[in-house]
Amino acid sequence: MSGIYISTDADRENIPAYLTKGIAFEFMDSHVTLPFRDAIACITNWYNHHDEIKNPELDKIIEDLKIKFSQQGL
């Protein structure tokens, strides 16, 4: 299975057992778990290098994520 999982998901069934805090990136049988701040930095970096998907709505979502998780100190 592949996906991105967030430990604060309201639907606890969507959170893999190995994820206790942060965001997990999973592909096939492998995964990496990062603290929120690092995961948002990875997502932002990826987004900034893919101009073909950029749009104002996604720009706002990315900015909101950076603000939310930098304020929480997570």
C-alpha cells in the first residue's frame, strides 16, 4: 500500500500502528516517519519543484500547513 498518513487524523483507523506522532510516507512495504515540521518541509520542497501542479488554492494550503505546524512547534 502507498500513502501519506498523519498522526492527528480524526479517523484513527487511517493511522498505521507504527505512526505515533508526525507524518508517515509509505510506499509498498517501506515507510518513513518524520516530525510534522520536517514532513511539511519535504512536501513544500517537492511542491516548489513541480510547477505543473501549482495553483493559488494549493499555494494557500501549503502556506497554511507551514504556519499551523511551525506555530505548534511540532
